[in-house]
Amino acid sequence: MGDVPTEDIIAEPEEPTAGVFSVALSLLQAYGWYLIAAGVGLYFYHRNRISSPATARSNKPKSPAEVQDWQAKEEQRLKAVQRLQEKYAQDAAVKAERQKQLDEEKRKQRLEEMQKLAGKVSVGNKLGSGDDENNKKSLRQEYNPLMGDQGSSNRVCFRRPGGASGG
């Protein structure tokens, strides 16, 4: 075997971008949700903390005319708020007065009902006095309200056998 020429195989190193890509991919697979959450948190932090002073400074009026305009608008806004507050207070007072009147009327009605009930109990008729019974005209002498619609006394009532007769 000595006649066959041998070649030396030299291993080529991997490209550096492939190594970085595989490392980044493995980190993303392992800590992906954490990285996304951190990115969103940094975005909101940057938007709220760092950008706010710049926007706050830009909203302030710079010239005296702008200051006066801003003060006038602020006074108008405060007057409008005050008007709305007064209107709300008036409406609330009217509603409270109505509710108070309704409660008073309900209380009076309850008192009247209780007095009527108390009056009926104390001035009631005795049983068997017969004053009202004599004034009533009897419809039929043989009428019995327990008989139902037919109500005649010559009807025979058939009873079913009950009890332990079986069935």
C-alpha cells in the first residue's frame, strides 16, 4: 500500500457568521420570551421617561403672547368646569328634594293605611249581629256554595271508595 499517494485532509474552519448565527439562535430558543419582554419594557421606558421631558418642554408656551393665550384658555376651561359643577349641584339638590317629598308621601300613606287598619279593628262588627244578614235577599233556599256550579240539593253525590281496597 505504499504506492497509493495519500492526501492530507485539512478541516476547514466554519465561517464566523455561521457560529454567531447558531449562538444567537440557541439564545433565542432558550430565552426568547425573556428577550421579547425586555425589548418591550425598554421600548416603553424609552417612550415614557426619555421622550416625556422633550414633549413637555415643547408644550409650554414660549412667548408672552402664547402665555396669555394659554392662561385665557385655562381660565375658560376652569369656568366651564365650574358651570358644570354648579349645574350638577343644582340637579342633585332638586333630585334630593323630590326624593324627600316622595318619601314623605309614602310615609303619610303608610300612616293613613295603619290608621285605617287600626280603625277597622277597633270599630268592627260583632259576629252574629244579623243587621246585614236581614238586608240581604236570599237567592235560593236550597243553594249550597260547596256544591259547585250545579248547586241543587236533589243531586246525589257519588263517593269513590278510598283507602286500602287496592287497585
